[in-house]
Amino acid sequence: MTQRPHIKLELISDPTYLCGARELVASISRRLGFEDMDCSKIALAVDEALCNVIRHGYNRAMDRPIWISVWPVDGDAASPGGIRIVIEDEARQVEPDKVKSRDLDDVRPGGLGVHIIREVMDEVVYEKRTPVGMRLTMVKKAPRPVEPPALSEKRCCPTVMTERAPGRVR
């Protein structure tokens, strides 16, 4: 993709920051027209991808770079639009066709991250980066046409906006 991302976040591979990345992606998804359940699923896919980078790519090192880039996907008459998320790292490279989920009949904890990502997202592409690292591109199509959000006190930054107390001036 040649267009610059609308949002680009760089974080280190410390699990402390996973919740912030999840919340950011869920919030952006919501603003792009996704329902709450889909926002949660998209955030879960991002979380699983980041956990895989930290656990398998960086072997749990807590000081390595990870980049998350986000673009809205424009809709048209044939497609409702959506969100594109790219996660990049400088971790150990693997052959993209070797990135697979474990057998679902093998009942045990863990190992379902790739399965969850592929189930949640509409498009999933793993690639090697040059000269090092991996790139995961995920696309989720919106279930309905997306209208640009309007700026309003009720929808924009609800945790920051507060009602004025009678007689008080800000």
C-alpha cells in the first residue's frame, strides 16, 4: 500500500502496552462504523497478532519494536468499506505459508491465535519484510456502508466531554 497510514503507532514488545493497542483499534473501528461486537473482535485479532509477535517472533523480549498502521477502507456500491490494519516487526522471519493454526481437534490451552485472526478478519496476509521481520495485513469489511462520523458532543470523545454545571463558566 503506497498511501501513508492514517494512524501509525510504534510500541515496544512489552505486554503492558497490549491493552492500549486493543483500545485504540476498537475505538477507531467504532468510529469507522463497526458495531461493538465487531470492534471487540477486531481488537482481539490485533491482540492475538501482537502476542504472537512477542511470544514467537521476539521470544518474549520486552524491548523490540512493533508498528501498527491503520487505514480506513473506502466503500463503494459493491463494497461497504472497512478497516485495514498492518502489524510489522523486526522479529524472526518465518515462511508465510508455514503460519498456521494448530488442529482444532487437539484440545489444549493456547495456540489458537492464527485461527482467531483468520476467523475474525476478512483478509489476512503474512509477508516477510526486507531485510528483517514480518508484516501482517488484516482487513475487516464493514457490515454496512460507512458514513463519515459527525463531530458532536455526544459522539466525539465521550469520556472527555462533560456537562456544564448550572451557573458555572468554563
